[in-house]
Amino acid sequence: MALPPLALYIHVPWCVRKCPYCDFNSHGVGHGAELPESRYVDALLADLDQDLAAVQGREIVSIFIGGGTPSLFSAAAYQRLFKGLRQRLDFAPDIEITLEANPGTVEQSRFEGYRQAGINRLSIGVQSFASEQLEALGRIHSGEEAVRAMRSARNAGFDNVNLDLMHGLPGQTLATALEDIEQALALEPTHLSWYQLTLEPNTEFFSHPPLLPDEERLWDIQDAGHARLESAGFVRYEISAYARPGRQARHNLNYWRFGDYLGIGAGAHGKLSRIDSPGQWGIERRWKTRQPDAYLRRLNDPRGFIGGGQEVSDRALPLEFLMNALRLTEGVRTDDWENHTGQALSELTPRLERARQQGLLMTTSSRLQATPQGLLFLNDLLALLDDEDSRNDVEPRATAGQ
């Protein structure tokens, strides 16, 4: 029995303007605002120092810098941050290091500096190329700026780039949704995150919902978009993730395969496993102080940066595992299920049978796998597999960026 792979998530909470659909821990600061880069890098490294004892001797397989808009920070800030990270952590030789960037906040020289810092993968938040949709989403960039950002990234030497696209947008038709996909394909990314706009609580869109496409149009967009991406050689390996062969997001795969991750930065979440005894896991989730100003004040606070933590109970563990693993189109191996949850698969037999009968799950002697219908209705599938008493024990998970 071995510990799972270990990743690192770094949260940068500032953005130019809060988007009306965004429920992430992000805080708008306006154009040209001076950010506390130096203090925040100091805080990130101090935050990591407090977590190091729990991961001594473990290698970091991937790093993801999410936000907010991490590309608001200068290349010099990341160069200093990564110098400190490498002094404290063992990086895998083939480590994947991703930074989220928004068009309109970067130029080629900054991309070149990010490469020099060691960042080797970008995730560019395009969302749409159409001006009508971008305006409705409150985005600060244009379609032309998105194209320029991708070209600048390529010119700076990035050969592994994800583009974020959304569908089901206000005023969107099947034709305009497919136009977004065509423009994205023309830029030749290695990975596409293509996901439907949802109205999340505590967002402006939730309080004042825009007029979205009806259900029939949403199904048409989803079916046609999926077919077009696959015809272009992109393989769907997760509900909303498509990649060229061999270019899946390793950091996100680690989340979905129930790997471990440290989380540093304002509001960052982490998950760490330990082996309590032969055949017995222990898992702790912890999260950091959420508000950026409060987080920075913790730099000189003996309490440290921890905002809270909770052990994952044995009762909650199966659902925690399935919430991640069944997002993958490949599903989960049954021996991985038993290794991670300590539960024999036979204990799930009645629930598995119900899910099979409803066409949401495929099972073999070696694998559990959501059907195409099950991927579309994953919450329904999880409800069928869930022990109702476990629901209140499940902690919110860290956001997995692409």
C-alpha cells in the first residue's frame, strides 16, 4: 500500500473584474491596480513551510497556479516563487507546471518570463470569441485579444496550451457555439476545456439570471460540439475535458484519480493521505484563510495560514472517491476503489445494479464506468451510489482547474 501522487495548487485571488458567473475565490481590483506581489510570494512560501512536515520525502508531480487571474503577477514574481519552491520541494523530472492566463493581461515578453520561471503549460481563459457573448459574460478581452494571446504564447515557446471555452451562453445559438469551437481549433491547442455555463449560488448571474438557451438547444450544442471535437482528433477523457493524445492535464487527472495535493494561497484547499496501519487510510482536508487581506496578515501570525480542516470519515470516503473518479470517461478500476476506500465492492452491489438498470453505469469485474448518459447525469448516478448518511460528511473539494 503506497501513498498516492502529490501535486501542488497555488491560488492567486486577484482579477481585474469579477465575472458575473464566477463563484471562485476571486477579487476584482480594477485596471492598473498595484498588487502586493512581493508580500504575497513571501506569504505563499511561509504557507508552504507550515505544510512541509506532512509531505517530507514526497515528490511533486504537478503544479497548478489558479485564480483569480494569475497572469496579473509579473514574471519576476514567479521566478522568485519558483526559486523558493525548488528549495523546499522535490520536483518530478517531468513535472507539469500550469499557469492560468486571461487574454488582455499578458504580452509575449511576460509569457517568455513565465517560461524562464519554469512554467511549461498555460491555460488561457477564452470562454468565447464572440463579442456579444464576451460582453454578456463580463469578460474584459475581445476575441482578437484571445487570438493574440495564443499566438504570443506559442512565440514564447509554450507547446502545451489549454483553451477554456464555455457553451450555453446568453444569446448563443448552435451556429455561434460551433464557431467558437472552430476558432479554437484553428489556434491548435493541445487541450480544450469545453463546459456549460451554470448559474452558481452567490454569483450575480444567480441573483439576476440571464436568458439562456433552452434545453433542446443545449442538447443540440453539446452533441454537435462533442462530435466536432472528436472529429478534430481530440479525445474526451473527462466530462468537460478534451485533449490531443498524451496531452491530458496531469494535474487534473491527479485530482480525479483521488491523488493528494497541497494547497497554498488565500482560500486554497488541500488533501493529504496517510497510512495509519496496514490496509487503512487516513485522509485530511484542509483549507487556508480565504480573504486576501486576512491571508496576508497571517504572514506574521503564530496561528499560521490554516482556515480549517477536517478528517474524511470512513462513511464519507466512498462518495468522495466516486465524485472524482466517475468524472473520467475511463471510469475507475475496482482494485483502486477498494484500495482507496477500504470497502469491498460487494457492499455496493444493490446500488450498482440500480445504476446499471437506469443506464447510467457500466461494470465489469475490473472497472466501474459511467455510461455516456451517466456522464450527462453524474449527480443522479452519484445519488444512486450514495449512502445517504454520508452526505453531510463530505467536505467541499478544491477547484480543479484545467
